[in-house]
Amino acid sequence: MSTRHSSLLPTLHWQAIQAHSSSLRLLRPIGLIEGDAAQPLLVNTNINFRKGSTTAILAPKPQAMATPENYMIVETHIIPQGIILAVLAPFVFILNFPPLIWHFRNRNTAAICMVFWVMLMNFMTAINVIIWPYIDMRSMYDGQGLCDVEIKLLGARSPGLTAAVLCLLRALARVLNTEKNLLGPTKAQKRRNTAVEMGWCVVLPLFTMLLQWIVQFNRFALTGVSGCQPFITNDWTGWTLTALPLLLTNAVAVYYAVIVIIRLFKYKSSFNSILASSNTTRSRFLRLFIIAFVFLIGITPLQIYILVVQVPPPGAKSFSFSTIHDPSSWNSSVVIPSTVLYDRWTNLGCGLLIFFFFGLGQDAFKDFLLQGIGVAEESR
């Protein structure tokens, strides 16, 4: 049985290593562990470092196998990228609070979900780099509990964020639908629209958590700086269950993006009057469309690339739920040397875009200016 990292990291950047006690193949960053490249690096899956948990440690030297300490990855300082991440992640997280509050007050479900996912990922990044600035499992927290939650959220993040972009584009397409926008939406239509958005933005991510658990090879992986990560089986079942939600949401989001672009050209002359009938402004509409479109053209090619490089190799073994979820081996964690996964940087970029488009918008600025004046008056 082979495994691959979750969709957050292309397996192109990782190489498989043969496990010591079974046919399990784990993934590690190339070049981060010393050893003879011609020999398989060994993994011990039978060392109990915490009660009720088995921790698999990548061995720095294949020949040194006498004691558990020989399997330890002992780092003494944080890597430079981790320092940058530790500063930027909480900063960007705080910057996104005003846009989140503003959209919450205006009941923009899709925008709320988009900002929420980006803020959540940056919050997790900040927490992880504080807890695991480097790896030394002799004294550090082993991740039980926190990692169990985080890997579920990581599995739901990509489809959740894409679904939020989808719903934003869908809402913009509805605004430009002159055939159904003459009298405005009825209460029943509003309820139906809210149900659709909740289905995409909430139910779908929750469903992907279940799908990930089905094909999740072990409890979790733990790396310095980046923190908790899931391992997914590298077979067609694992690939299909993780790829389908992403492909579905991306395809529908692209469809709505095309619809919006077509209608923008079609109703160019009456654009302002259409927006006025929908109680929105040109600036607000364009900001929503631009950020949704930027997210889409950034997310879609990247996710397609990741799915392509994660296609199971020829001869991949068939999926076996009982083998993968064998209690004697599933309740284990894998420790990996410090590295900053690329999605940590993209989360920061998304957070800055959200602040630029929403936090600096005229509506949000006025809202928080008035709120600040009100707080100042109450304090007198």
C-alpha cells in the first residue's frame, strides 16, 4: 500500500520511502534527511512516545537502529521561512477581521465563508509555528487532539474556499440576470438561495471531511513549522474521493464566471441601472467579481496540477478499507523535518487580497469609521 500527501502539497516535491515493518510507503521532503540515497530510509512504527499513540519517526541514519533515540529527528532552531511565517500569519489574520465583520453584518454568506476559510488557515499557521517552531519530539507536544481537528479542516479547506468563490460568482450572475431580476427576489427565492449557498459552502466541506477519513492512511503527519498534515492512500479510490469535490466545484465556478463575463458585455450599456435595481453599487459589484475571479484563476490551475501529479502510478494496489483502518496501525503519526508548505504562502496572499478588496473598500471603511466614532463617544 502506498500513501501520498494531501492535496495541499504536490507529490512531485516528495519521494516515497520504504517502511521498516510493512509495505507502507510514506512521503518525505527530498534532501531533508541525511543518508545513503541508494538505501531505503527506515521508519519505526512501533515506538510509543505518548500513551495511546504510535509515532512513526523518519530515521536520519538507516544503520542506527539500536534505540528509539536513533529514530529521533532533533532540530534546535526554527528555519528562516518559519520566522517570516510566524510574523505574517497573525498579522494577516488580524487584517481580515474588518472584512469578516462587514460581510457578516450584510449577511453575505459566500463572502463570509471565503474570508472564514482564509482566516482559519492563517490562524492555524500561526498556532502551528508557535507550537512546533522546530521538531524535537523528546519534549514537544505530539499533536493528539489538535492535529485530529486540523487535518479535517485542511481536507475541507480547498473545496470550501472554491465553493465560496462559486457562490460569489453565482450571486453576481443572478444580479445580472435581467429576466428574473425585474421585481427583485421573493422571500421564498431568498430562502432557496440561502439553502443553496449553505449546501455548497457548509455541507460540501463537511462531506469532504468524511471522504478524506475513508482514504486517510494514518492518524496524521506532523512537520516542524507547518504542523499537522494528512496522508491519503495513493490509489484510484483515494484519488477519486479527494478529486471529485474539487473538480465539481471548480467546474461550476468556471461556468458562473463565464456567465458573468458574458452578461457584463451583453448589458454593458445598462449596467448601472441593473445594479441600482439590485441595491448594489458598481464599486461593490466589481470588487466582488475581481476578487472571485482572481481566486478562481489562481486556484483552478493549481488544483488541476496537483491532481495530475497525484494520479496513482501504474500498478497501484487496490483500495482496502480494512487494511487502511486497521486499529493496530492506523492510530499512528508520522514526524517530518521542518518545512514550509507552499499553501502557507498562498493563504497569506489570499488574506492580503481580501483586505485590499474588502477592508479598504468605501463601504467597509465608512462602517468602521462610524463604529470607531461611536465607541469614542461612549467612552467619554
